[in-house]
Amino acid sequence: MFDPDFNRAVSSYGTPTQQPVRPSLRKTQVVPSLSLQRPQQITAEEWESKAPLDDRERRSVARLKEICENRPFPAKFASETAVTTRPGTPSRQSPFPAGSPHTPSGASTSRLHPSAYPPFTTVVALNDYLDLINASIEHEQEAHYRSFLHELDEYIETCNAINERLESIEHDVHSMLESWRAVESGSTRIQGASEQMLEERDRLVAMSEELSFRLEYFQQLEEATRMLNHPGESLVIQHDFLLMIERVDVCFDYLSTHRHFKEAELYLLRFQQCMTRAMTLIKMYFVGMLKALSTDVQTRLTNKDISAIAQHHLLYSRFQSVSQQVVPLLRELERHAILHPDDVTTLLTECHTAYFTVRRGLLVGRIIEEIRVLDPARSELVELTRAGCSYLKQVCTEEFELFRQFFHSGEDMLYRYLEGLCDYLYDDLRPRILHEPQLTTLCSVCTVIQALMVMDVDVPPTGMSIEMHPEPAPEAPLSRLQISHLLQMVLQDAQTRLLFKAQSVLQSDIGYYVPKPVDLEYPEKLQKLQIHERQQPQSIVPTDEQESDSLFRMPSQAIQDTWYPTLSKTIWILTLLHDFVKPAIFQDIAQEAVGLCRHSLSAASDLISARSEASQLDALLFFVRHLLVLKEVVASLELDYVRTERGIWVDGVTETLGTLLRTTTSLLRPALFSRRPQSNIVMSDAPDSKIAIDSDLKRVCEDIISICAEEATAPIRAFREKLLNHIRTKSGAPSATQQEWGKPAALFDIDSKFKGGCSAIIQKWVGYLELYLQDPATVAVLVPPMQARIVEEYRMWRDLVRDEYEWGTADKLMREPQVWDFVREATGPQYGRSAS
């Protein structure tokens, strides 16, 4: 950027203001442009605002301005000493400086000086001289312009050179640009080619790695074959052996999933052969180790001075010590038996067989000796069962734990082996059980066996019973010893014998029971019980000392002694069989027992009615008393083994009779004897016994009520029947009121007899009920139907009298509310309100 003063100075130098410039002295030359493009027009102020100068730059511009303003005179004027103040006035000295073009060569003065010329002789000479002076003046005035013009020419040449240089540089820049573009294009092509080469390299590297990865599976065959071709006794226990098996498994699985590889099937076959050879080596090592260990243990056991602790150490601790060494090998064998059952299962079975053979050879002699010590032929059966089964349970448990330390498979073979050990005791125990005649002994045997099996049964929630018979939930193999599986055979023998013996007892002691005279002494037994209770009062409900796990809540022993023997025997047998027989079988035996007991009670009732000391009412009440107990037995069996706090005698009788006789219009409806829908009935497959018991109860209760009602209403019922017969047969005969037996006085006399006899009969009947049923609440259930029957008979008699006699005769008899008050008063305040 140039200062404006500098621009004006340049303009003043280029254009003289006073003298015209000669055309010959100026060079007209076009200054080439210094830029490749037309520069943008911009003012000095805009330039100053866009490119401001700092102080240093401003000082440089000022210095340049000062230098340009004080330019020196040209060198040709340096020798002139005369300075004219007015250029147009020549001095007296020579008007031409030394060295001037007008000064003659060799003259010491200027050629314009007058001395340089001869005296002017003519005007022409003077004019020439004047012209020369004018020319010299003009020359002097234009000298610094010409000097500046010369400098401008030099500047122009310099600018032209710079312009040419710029054009050369521009050409070079264009060349460099083209070269750069060519390089860029070539670099792009090279980059693309390089990327393709890198991709190709990566693909080849990946292919090489993949080939190496896949070839590695094939190359493992050679290593495995080399190891198996040089076997030794210690090969299978080396760490590399298991690693080799693992690598063979991995290669086999890989080739199995890539059967499309070339020769994959051939390598699969060879890998399978290697695997089979490795498993065979494991089997051979295990069998050899067992034989060597068995020989050593057997040799040591033959020593007579060896203790029981030493024997246990040899039989178990020695085997446990070697199990840690062979367990990894056996785990591989078991795993391959699962993966390749066709090839390896046989080898694993041979290992199991060898193991059980060795263990059986070591234990059989010891077991036989222990059983001989128990003396199976002469010892008590229950003690023999407890001692023998406990010993076998201990042996089986130890064998089970030892087997688990070697194997995780072969459960079926293990239980067959353990059953074989148990057979040495069962061969002596089974005949004793099958020939045992006592039910209690057989039950004790079942109890002992079930106590040993209790570890196999999950504890049920509170209130539920433990059932031994349902199959247990599935568990993991060899998770625990199922001792119930081993004892089940003996338990089944004991249960079978118990069942057959119970059936025999049911037939002999219930079905074909011949009662003794003392068994039929009713009501004498009950009267003795009444006297005994008055002397020694005791509750008929069971005491706390009674067993809490009994099937039935039994009354006191004194009350049980008044029961008919077949009923006691039935309850006793069912109580024994309940915990030791399967539910389905127990249903059948219970059905049979209840049916036989009911028939025996019916026969005993008939025998009691034939006795001279008893009446028909005694026989019927005896039957009701025992049927109610038998019904509660069946009801207890309907609860699906859930223990209840309901009694079998007092509470049960009251509830049963209440359900039986609760009605409004009918005395005893058949629907009352149907099953209760809310009961969870165990004997649902055989409902005949319950229906038969309900039917007998209905019939007998109706007979009891009818006997009492007929006896109490005998006078009025006889008169009513006679009057009805007279009405049906009269044909011209006088009316009943005209006959002696039918006069109103006789009618009132019959009413008085009814009132006098009915009260005594009702009281005697209630006394019988109290004697047999022995509970006021139970008696109160039967009293209302009897009262209703008596009231109904009296109402029918009064209605007949009202129809056949004169008006007002029937009004002298009791009305129905009065009859109800009468019978209630006769039954007493304890039962009089029950029929309201």
C-alpha cells in the first residue's frame, strides 16, 4: 500500500506542469498486468480499514516518503557550483557547465559562455547563441524529469521482468497443479489397488487360518494314534491321557457336524476307533486294579486275629482310597456310554459286573456269618426281623455310599446286587413270616419294616398321615438309597400273611362265631355297667393315656366289655390292618368285615329276642346300639385317613341318630340314609355295607318306636279298630252308642285307662333307651318320633269319636295340644321339650 502523498509525487514527476513534454522524449509502453486476473477495484480507505498498519510499518512508509522527497541531483550536475535562483536569467559565468554537451571538447568553460564564441558579428550568430542559451535553459529545466523518466523506465523493465517471472511461476504452478492432479489420480488408483491387495491378503490369511483351524482337527488323529500305539500300565493315569480323550471327543463332534468335508467319514471312523481303544484301556485298568485290590484284601481277611474295625477298614477304607484315582476315568467311561451307547455301554457294564463280583466275594461270607449268629430258626420273629433288617440296612447303606464314590450310573445293577445280599436273610425270614399264626406278631413285623423304610417317605404336613404305599416322586439317580425298595419284598410277605390271617379270623371269629350264653345277657350286662358306673363314675370318652394314633376313638373299657364280641373283634382287626395294608385292599377287607359283623349282630339280636329273660325291645335296642357303633366305624373309614376328634360312641351316636330322625312330616325318610355328599369316602367302590347299616337302622328304629307307641295306645287303638269294624259290618244293627262297649261312659273309661297306662309305658320305654344308649342327648333324638306317633294315634281316635258320637262327646276328650302336653309330662322335663 502506498501513501497518497507518494502517489501525488509520482504523478507530478510523470506530467510537467509548465513545459510541454516532447513526444520524442517519452516512451509510450503498456505496462503489463502483474496479476493473472483483473484486480478488484478498492479505495485507499477500504485498503486501510482491511489491512491496517502497525507502528513499525507506518515508520517505514514515512521514511520511504522522506527519501523520495529529497532525491539527489543527477551525477552530471554534481560539478556545477553555480545555482541560479531564476533559471531564465543567465549568469555571467559560462552558461554551460563543464562537461556539458554544449561545451567544446577540451574547453575549460561551457560552450555557452561568450568566451567560447568569437565576437558576434552578425545577428544570425547572436540568434544562434541565443537559441543555444534557450536550449540550454530548457535542457536544464527538463534534466530531472528525464532522470526520473529513466528511473521509471528501469522500474518498468523491472516490473516487466517481475511480470515475466510471475507468468513463469504461474506456468510452473499450473504445471505443478496438473502434476498434483495426476499424482492424486494415480494415488487413488494405487490406494484402490492397495486396498484390494489388503483385502485379498486378509482373505488369504483368514483362509489360511481357517484351513489351519480345520486341519488341526484332522491332525489330532495322528497324535492320539501315536499315544495309543505305545500303551503302558500307567498310560491311563497320566494327565495327557484324559486330555487326549477330550481332544478326540472335540474332533469327533466337529467332524460329526461337518460331514461334507473330504474324507470326514473316514476320520470319524478312525476317531471312533481311538475312542473305543481308550475306553477299553480304562476298563482293563479298572478291572485289573479291582482284582489286585480284592486279592490283597482277601488275603488280609483270612487272618483270624483281625478285628472288626480292621475288617471294616479293609472292606471300605481301602476301596475309598483308590477311588480318587479311578473316578476321573470312570466318569469319562460313563459319559461316553451316554454319548455312544452302542460302543461303550458294554464296557461300562463289564466294569459294573467286575465291581459287584469283587464286592460280593468279599461280603457274602461275612453276611452269612452274621445271619448265623442271629439264629433264624429259634429266635423270636420280631426280634429276628429287627436285628436282621437293621444289619442289612447298614450293609446296603455302606455299599451304596461306596458305589457312589466310583460310579454315577448302574442303579438297576446296584439294587439287584443289594437284593442278592438281602436274599441271604430273606431265605430264613420268609418261611417264618409265612407260618406265623399271630396277627399281633405279623403287625409288629410290619411295624419294624416300616420303621426302617420311614427314611424314604417325605414328612407330610401337620394333620396328614404318613402313607408308605404311594410311589415316591422321581429323584436323580443314586441321590439316596431307596431302602424301601429292598425291604418291600419282606413287607409284602408280611402284609400278605397278615391279610390272609385276618380273613381267616374274620370268617372264624365273626362270620361263624357261635355266641356263648354270657354274650347274650342283655340287658343284664348293661345293668351291671350302670351299677358299676354309679359306684365308680368314669367317662365313656377315651382318656389322654390312650394312643393318639389309633384309628378310632374308643370308649372306656367297661363300655367295650358290653359290646358283642364280633363288634370288638371287627374294630380290632380293622385297627390292625389299617396301617399295614394298601388302601385298595383295606377297602375290600373292611367291607367284608363290616358285612360279617352286621350279619352276626342281626343273628345275635334274633337270639336275644328268643330268650325268656329279654323282650323284643331288648333285642331291637341291642341291634341299634351295635349298629350305631358299626356305622361310626364306617364313617371313620370315610375320612380318608384324616384323624378326627369325634368319638366312636357318644358323639357319633348322637350325630347319627340326629341325622337319621330329623324330619318334619315323615317319621323316617329313606333319603336320610343316603351318603353325605361332602364326605371323602374311601369305600366309594363298595357302598353296600353303609347302605345296609342305614337300612337296618331305619327298620329297627321304626320297630322300636312302633312298639312303644302301640303299647302306650293299646286301649284307644283297640277301641278304634272295633268301632271301625262295627261301622264296616253294620246292617240294621244298633249303633255303637247303643251297645254296652260303645256307650260314652265306656269311651271315657278307655280314655282314663290310656292316660293311666301311657305315662308308665313311656317312662319304661325311656328307661330302656337310657340303659342301652347311655346318653341323654342320644335318647332325646328318639323320643320326639315316639311322642308324635302317640299324638297321631290319639288324634285319629278322637276324630273317629267326633264323627260317630253325638255333638259334644269328643269335646270331653283331650285335644291335640293337650295330648302333646300329656306325653311331654310323661317323658319328663329332660325330654319333654325336644318335640316342640
